[in-house]
Amino acid sequence: MAGITVRPMTAEDADAVLAIYQAGLDAGDASFETAAPTWPAFDAARLPDHRFVAVDGGGAVVGWVAVSPTSTRAVYAGVVEHSVYVSPAVQGRGVGRVLLDALIASTEAAGVWTIQSGVFPENTASLAVHRRAGFRVVGTRERVGRQHGRWRDVVLLERRSPAVD
């Protein structure tokens, strides 16, 4: 995407990252969560080597991607769960794909063999960008959780690295 650069996320990005996170939560189809965490909680839950922000030509953070380990068990050391959020002001302009590409390169270089995520089926834009980035649908967990008094399904996605054996 023209004018967008991707760089590692730093603590100085906290306010922008959490504001974008909250905007996604407020839209209703990003997560079961309803409120973005504090920066210390966000920071503690995500692997530091695989966090990136997309920055526009003016230096404003317009999106982010980060991963969390799926398990503390050694056999799952190469499996991570990711989140990607894009500012509503730039959605549909390729920012999510640029962030996913950076994440894929970073995780593959570190020996991660699977990136997974859960997406609400109503979030068709997220499902489409994930498919274009090489993710596949594993299945749908039906009525897996309640949000605002209604049951929600979650589509399980994964990307298996062809570069990591």
C-alpha cells in the first residue's frame, strides 16, 4: 500500500494501538472482548518479537498485528494465535494485508509453523484478507460464546508455513 510502512511495535505506540483495538471492538465483529486491555496487560500477553504497526506517511499508526502463544507446552512452540486490527479510517486499503505479510515473514524466520486465529463469520473483510494471505478455514465453532446476549460462531483459520519444516 502506497505511503504505508510497517515497523516493530513499541511502547510509544500504546495509545494508538489500544485506540485502534477499541475501535474494532466497538464495531462489534472483531472479538468477544468489549474493552481493550491496559498496555501492561496487552504487552504481557503478546510475544515481543512478532508485533508490528502500520504507519501512514504522516507517522500516524493506522493498524497493528501481534501474536500470543497458544500453549506453554513445548510441542506447541511453533504455533501462535494472532490479532490484526486496522483503523476504521483506512479499512479496505490493504493495511491488513501488509501487516499479515510482515507477521508471516517474522514468524517464519523464527521457526513458527502455524499462525491461527478465530474470526466471526460476519467479519467478511477479515476472512477475505486472511484467505488472500494464505490462511485456510479449519472449521466453524458454532455458538461458542455469547456476546451482548446472543450466541456467536467463530471461524477457525490457520496458515501453515511452507518454509518451516
